[in-house]
Amino acid sequence: MRTCLVLCALLAVLAPARAAFLDEKCLRYRGRCVSSCLKSEELVALCHRALKCCVHVEQCQNALIPPLPT
């Protein structure tokens, strides 16, 4: 019983540290934590609370196939 209490206390202390680590990782990619990515974004990492780290995808400058005219 005592081991269970110590384990629960340890998990409660480490949970905020894990969330901060995941958000920091997303900021390093210059992304944003959202529930779903837009069509022009790519999923690059995971954030806390099951959110996704999305980064805007830029078009390649040296594309072999030219983009379609709009």
C-alpha cells in the first residue's frame, strides 16, 4: 500500500514536467499545439493532452513539377 502511494505521488510530480517537455519540443519545431492540423500543415510531434504539433508546410522552390495554375 505504501509503495502504491509513493508511485502515485511520483507520477503526479512528473506529469507537469512531461507536458512542458512536449510543448517545448513543439516550439523548437516552430509549430503550434492544436487538436487537428490544417490542410497546409504537417504533423511533426505530439503535445500534451493528446494535441498535435502542426507546422506550416512551405512549397519546394526546386520542384520538378510546376504547381497547378489557380
